[in-house]
Amino acid sequence: MTGEAGAAVAAAHRRDWARVLAATARLTRDLGLAEECTQDAYAQALEVWARSGVPERPGAWLTRVARNRALDVLRRESALRRRLPLLVADQVAPGPDEVTDDRLRLIFTCCHPALARETQVALTLRLVCGLSTAEVARAFLVPEPTMAARITRAKRKIATARIPYRVPGPDQLGERVGAVLQVVHLIFTTGHTAAAGDDLIRTDLTGCAIGLARLLHLLMPADAEVGALLALLLLIDARSASRVGADGRMLLLADQDRSRWDAGQIAEGSGLLTDALRRRPPTRYAVEAAIAAVHAAAPSWEQTDWGEIVALYGVLDRLWPGSPVVRLNRAAAIGLRDGPAAGLTALAPLLGDPALATYAYLSAARADFLRRLERWTEAASAYEEALTLTGNHRERTFLLDRLAEVRGRA
């Protein structure tokens, strides 16, 4: 039974953490206390479920235990008497709509504009996704004590600045939703290709981001930008199983086995994209999703519609002006449409951009075009430069293989 209870608690953590924490935070108005009580509830579940069996509704059980624990703590505080009428009213179990609002409140609190973007991401990973402080620290490549202090300061700022635990009003919702979507997108991109370590993909981060996007879409189904972001993440993630070969080596899009792409995710993402494009003029996420959809629709690398992709990057450059990564991707697409010489010409204006000075993919793109042109010595130099900017083990292995290849031909 212990093993069954442990598996049930793990599943409830993945499925219900944000719901339990959000409902408890609505009661306490204190994220630190709510997190502590939620952790206590999960610890108690491991013991009680092993002895008495897994309840029919694990999430409701955890919510009740966490809220009761919070009430016990609050009763021991001197401020209880001032808050007692509110707490008594709050003891009624929240209905489905209140639970939904609780989770939305939690997301918007973590992504409040008074907090720095890096802090918004860290809090979202810790409180909404339920990652441990150690896991959040690894995502940011900082020591665990540093991240623990950062999260503690953020929660203290929420308390001292009296940041409201609520969904913003209609006059602020558009601006605040955009910030939330940026955080979710950043979490996904951080996990899509890990900055360091042995794994190419941080599935804990990509899974968290997709889960958040699904939650936002559930809570805000009429928001086209929310639907477009979910479409983008699903279409990109659909390729994840084919990004590493059986030998553990990274595979570029051109070399991937497309039969391993997740057809269900592609169909869902394409449907969401179509719906988003019908609702309003295209947004940044809709255009990015459209680019991913072009790749998903191509039966093979050779049949990819590079002309359409170049055109879509042109639209994206107008919607997201000043993004050096968009210009880099468009230049790379030009090279794949018109040939490697055209690609090098398109990349040339980006070489002096300080925002790309430490971006390995610029050097890697140049190296690939130089390799295709059989300019071996220059290609080797570009691969060496990309290696100095790359920390991920699988990407480094790929680049080292290419470096050995071009050196052998020089």
C-alpha cells in the first residue's frame, strides 16, 4: 500500500498542487504560510493514504487538510481575532468557479509587474508548477541557497507591498495577461533546450509550461492570444521524442524521424491556431505557431515550404520589432530557401549585434552555411566559436562531431 500511496501522492502533486495552494492562499492571504500548509498536507497524505487508502477525490482531501492546517496556524496568531469573521466565512468549501479563480489569482500574483521578470518566472515555477527550490535553482543555473533567498524576498515583497491576491480588472487584464504569457513562454523555452547539463530537454519545465498554458486556456477560453500560445507550445513539443537519436545524439529537424512526432498534439495545436487566427489579427504567438505548423505539415525536410516560413518571419519581425532572434531565424530560413551563400549574406548584418554576441546559434548557423559551401577552415572557426558559447552536453557533442568533420576536410 505504501507504494500505491506514494504514487497517488506524486500524481496528486502533478495534478493538484496549484489548486490546493491557491485555495489555501485565498484563506491565508500569505503565500509563505499557504505553501507551508500545502506541503504539510502532502506529507500527511503520504502517511494517511498508506494506512487508510487513497481517497476518492485526492485534490479535495488535500485542500481540506491544507486549509485546516492554515486555520490552526492562524488561530494561534494574535491577529486572528481581527480576521475571525472572514475566516469563518471562508471555511465553506470553495465551489468549482472559486477554485478556478483561485488558480488564476495565484498565477497573476506570481506575475505581478512589481516583481522583476526573473522573479516572476521563479515564483511561477515554485508556487504554480510545484517545482522544488533546488529544481528552480537548476533552471536558473544558480546555487540553491541563492534561489531560496530570492524566492523568500519575492514572497516578502508581495506581503509588504500588499500586492493584491486577485485577478486584475478589465482595464488591466490585457497588459497583465501579456506578462503571464511571456513567463509561460520563457519557462517553455528554458526547458526546450536546457542551457547546461546532460539532457537536451528539461521535460519538467516544458511540461510545466504546457500545463500552465492549458490552465490559462481553460480559465480564459475566449482569449485568442492564450489559445495561440498553447498552440505554439503543443506544435513545438510534438517533435520532442525525435530530437535525440537512439545513440543519444542530438538530431536536427532535417534528420528527425517524423513518424515519431505526436500527431495528436499537432492536430490539437493546429486547431487552436485556426481558432486564434479567426478571432483577431495575428499576434506574435499566433505567427510563431504558424511557423511551427508549416514544419508540422511538411512530409519531409525537403518538402518544407521555406518561402512561407521566410514570409511568416517577416510578419513576426513587424509584430515583434527589435528581436535579434527573429532576425536570426529569418536569415537562417533565407539560407535554407535560397542557398547557403544567401544565408551568409542575410546573417552578415547580425554579426555586430551585441544582443547576439553570446548566442551560440548565430555561430552555429554560420558554421553550417560555411560547411555547405565547403569553406572548411572558416566553418571550423565558426564551430569552435559556437562551442565556447554552448553548455548543453548533447549540443556540444553535436558541434564537436561537426567540427571534427570539417577539420578532416580542411
